[in-house]
Amino acid sequence: MAKKEVPIGQLQDYLPDGTYGPVLEYIRDHKVHLTVARERKSLLGDYRHRTNLDNHRISVNGNLNKYSFLITLLHELAHLLTFEKHGNIVLSHGVEWKGIYSGMLAQFLNHKVFPPDIEKELISSLKNPAASTCAEDALLRILRKYDPNNSRHRLVEELPLNSLFKTSDGKVFQKKEKLRKRFQCIEVKTGKLYLFSPVYEVLDV
């Protein structure tokens, strides 16, 4: 997984207008080593707590749009603040983390840095934020509208039943019926059954 350290002056290129100052304050106050990673399908960001040898370490996917980048960074910073306050004695996405993350989101919502549709969805999730942005399907659908280059990708839920699609690793699947919250899909080459999130991005064959 390739990562690159971001010079602090370039960080604002990844963030919405008006958010660089508050974010920089968090990073400097808590001595965060921030890196930008290439696209990772399984996660958007990652946090590793400080040790005797290293500072806190956070990585965020660099292909995210500015609003997704900010939300993901705040998610990981909330893990940092939770660790600083509680150590490892609480659940990673327990009530302590949720309270801190909600408070951080509220700080930025109060300054109107998000478009109205993102703001509305974030407000609705403040009471019980999900463990991952990827787990908040409604929010992900809205954030996706602000991606600069999503024309080639489609969501699994947008595809007709029985249609073929390709994932980023080149595997070809056929979409089948929805099972609870996920779609059953069959890998064409092996016949194996997989479950896909409705908002997973894929390519037409």
C-alpha cells in the first residue's frame, strides 16, 4: 500500500475551503504524522496510536473528494482523541468515540463548510454515527456526487438484475437478487457467490 507524507502546506489542497486552519490545529496539537494513501477499497482511512517511539499516525485515501477527505480525517482524529482520553479500555467505535466524533462534526457543521445535502445527512447521523463512512450508504451516495471522476463507475444497486460488471481487480461478476442489505453476485470464472454493498463502485463489462 503506497503512501506519501503530505507537506503541511499542501494539506489544504485536500480539504474544503475554510477547514484548513481547524484541521491543522488538531494535527499540530496532537503531533499527528499524516500520510495520504492510494485508493483502498476496504477502508478510507486508518489510525495508529502513538507509542514510545512514534507519534500518532493517520492515513487517508488521497483519491477522495474534499468533503469525503475531511469526514474521513475527522473520523480518524476522533479515534486519536478517544485514545488520548480513554486509552485502550473502550470499544473502538463505542459511545466514547461516537460522542467525540459527533462533537467534531458539529464543530464543522456550525461553520457551514458542507453543501446542504451533505450537511443534512451528517446532521441526521450525529446521534449515532456509523463505524465507517463506507457503512453509511445514504451519506456515501451523496458524497459520491462530488467526486470529480466517477463517470466510469457505477454502483451495484444501479445495475439491472443479471447484468455483468467488473471490479477494480478485473474479476467479472453477475448481479443477482438482494439478500437483506447486500446483493448476491456470482463470480463468472469460479461460480462462487459473493455479497456486495449496494453502493460498491464497479465498472461495466
